[in-house]
Amino acid sequence: MKKILLLVVCIGCFYVSGRSQDVSQLLQKGEELENSLKDQAAYQQYLKVLELQPNHQTALYKASILADRLGNRLTDKEQRNRYYRTAYQYASKALKLYPQSADAHFAMSVSLGRVALMSSGKELVESVKKIKYHADRAIQINPADFRPYHVLGRWYYEISNLGSFKRGAVKLFYGAFPEASFELSAKAYEKSLTLNPSFILNYLELARAYDQLDQKNKAIDMLKKLQYLPAKMEDDQRIKEEAKKLLEKLSA
């Protein structure tokens, strides 16, 4: 009997060890595919991790971020929103299981930005307010992470860009948004840039903020620097093309 029990325990330990090894290999492969600018394939790797370990912290937040990214590239509204809803589900689960995770809060801030695109009225306003909360929380937990500062930069920019009429309507029906300005947007992007000078999208968005502040020379400088940076993400080439068009417009 003791031999049988020992055999069962050994088999169980081998099974657990095997699953852990599979998860480790899948995560490594996912990272490699991301670095190779293959987001769809990387996304599938993280989904495989979640099949083995549904509560895996890294896989949950990575799946959320990649689902958002993949959905954002689609032109079909229904398919795009399906990705966005999936991303929100993964971010929500990550945040519920790991409330002190900066990655989970960052994933939620990004996902809520997509949710806002599918919303209207009070739901839209609540989503927009929550974006800032989760970006701020991510920074509180990990001040060295450049990503939530970028989210804040975009948040300040978009709120400031609403226009007085829309901002007045929001204030009248749903209460005022927190303070926002193009100056705050630029400062958030600048902080993100300081923490990670290789994040290409940040240069484009910072240039747009500078343009709104009538700081054309600074905007042009950002757009020129961007062109010499190597692509780190699958969207970077598209971002470079957008930056080139804006540079031509500002230089005219």
C-alpha cells in the first residue's frame, strides 16, 4: 500500500512539474513572438497558458493587452468590439485576483479606453473617469513603469480636446471631469519618455500635445527623432508613417 501511495504522489508531482514547465515555455515563447512583432501568435501562446492555469497573473494581463491591440487594428466593428470585450474580461479577472498588481491596473486602464469607445452617456463618462484612476494606481504601485504615464498623457489630451460644448454637457449631466489640460498631457508624455526613450508611440503623441500648445519646434523635433528609432512593436511602422505625415504638415 505504501508503495502504491508513493507511486501516486510521484506521478502527481511529475504532472505538476510538467505543467509548470509547459507554462514557462509558453510564456517564453509568447515573449519571443512579441519581440518578433508577431502579436497574434503571441496572444495564442498566452491563451494556451490560461488553458493550463486560468488564474496565471502574467498571462491574464498579457492576453488583455494583446486583445486590445489586435482589436484596434480591425476595421470590422463587431469583430473589434469582440476583442475589446475579451480584453476587458481578462483585465477584470487579473484585477480581481491581483489587486496590488501594477500590470493589472495598467491593463484595465487600457481596456477601459476601448470600452469607452463602445459606450455612451453615463457609462462613457464612468469609463473615462476609471481610466485615470487605474493609471494613477498603476503608477502608485510601480512609479518606474512608463506605460501608465503614457495612458495619462492620452487621457489628459483627449479630455482637453473635447471642446467647451461637450465638456459643458458632461458637467451639466454627469458631473465635471477631473482637471485636464494639454500641459498636463505633455508632462505625462515627457515622464513616460524619460522612463523609456525607445517607445515610439510616445514621440508621436507628445508631438501632438506640443502642437496643441503651439510649440511647433518641439513637435517637429519629436517627429524627427521618432524616424530613427528601431521598431519594437508590430504597430511601430504604421506609427512612423503617421508621424511622417504630421511632420510634413508641420514643416510646410
